[in-house]
Amino acid sequence: MNRLLDIGKNSIMTYQYALNVSSHNITNAGDEDFSRQEANLTSYAPHAYEPYPHYWGSGAMINSLDRAYSESIDRNMREAFTSVEYNKKRSDLLALIEARVNEPGELGVSLLANEFLNSFDQLAANPTSYPLRSNVVYTAERLSDQFKHVYDGFDELSADVVHDATETVEAINRLTEKIQLTLKELNRTKNESTKRNDLLDERDTAIRELSKLAEVKVVHNEDGRV
């Protein structure tokens, strides 16, 4: 009778834990960085009784608490993040360069250079013409002003790129520090499955954010270190 009560007590505690895991999953269903957790059950070792070899069951227990996580999918996501962010920054930078150069456009360097050269051709055909001389000076000033405008634009763009690079380095440093702190916490919670899985989610989220700033290669160890 006592054995039967023990089995019943263990079963209640086991399925209470499993229900807590399900509640944890439901509570975090709206969190895109959360990985669903699953309580895996296994049976206790059977109890032997006479005459041997007769056994009776001893109930069930939680064997492990696993995350619904795929390293392959996570790697593909990181590579996609890296590619998308790289191409976005490249596209934005090229758009800024195009705006500074103003090509093609009415105030583009190529158009103004052609006007300047054409004014010389016209002056060569009639070198004593005062209007044509004035036109050469005018087109030269326009071309010179545009060169200055382009130079100033590239100077500003260079400062913006340096500023952006500085912010990126600072963000990378913050994320790597966060990952390091998470790994230390993981090392202290080896026997706390629920908290450990949540920490693994935090670690993977930080690594994915890092992949948006730089190319990341990840090697996983069994103890959670990367």
C-alpha cells in the first residue's frame, strides 16, 4: 500500500512539473526569442519482489527539460541577418554617394564639365568675343563650385561612416560582454533546467543580434559555452 501511495505521489509531482513547463511555454508564446521547452518523462527503475524475477513499476519522473532548438536553423538565420544588414548598409551608402555626386543630374560633374569644355570650343572659334569669354568663366565657376560641393559631401560622408563604425564597435562590445555574462550564469546553473534554457535563449538572441553587426561563426560546446 505504501508503495502504491509513493507511486501516486511521484506521479502527481512529475505531472505538476510538466504542467509548469507548459504554463511557461504559454506565458512566453508571444516572445519571438523564446524557445519552447519540453519535459521528457522516463520511468523509475522497477522494484523487484519475491519470488524473483518479478518486478512492479515505480512510476515516472522528469528525465530532461529540452528546448525546441535547431542549430542548423539558427545558423541559417544568423547568415541571413548578416547578409541582409550588409546589403542594406551598402545600399544606403551608395545612395548617399549618388546624392552627393548628383549623377545623373543637371548639376552633375559630368554635365558641368561638358558645358565647360564646350564653352572653350566656342571661344576658340571666336576668341575676341566678350560674352564667350564670360561664359567660360561662368562655366568654370559652376564646375569649381560643384567640385567643392562633392568634396564637402564626401568629407561629411566620411565623418558619418567613421561615426557609424564607432557605434557598431560599441554595440559589438556590449553584445559580447552580455554573451560572456550569460555564459558565466550558465556555468552556475548547470542543474537548473528551466533557468538554464531561458539563459540559452538569451545567449542565442545576443548572438543573432551580433550577427547583424558582423559575420559570426559559432561553435557549441555541451556545457553551453560558445
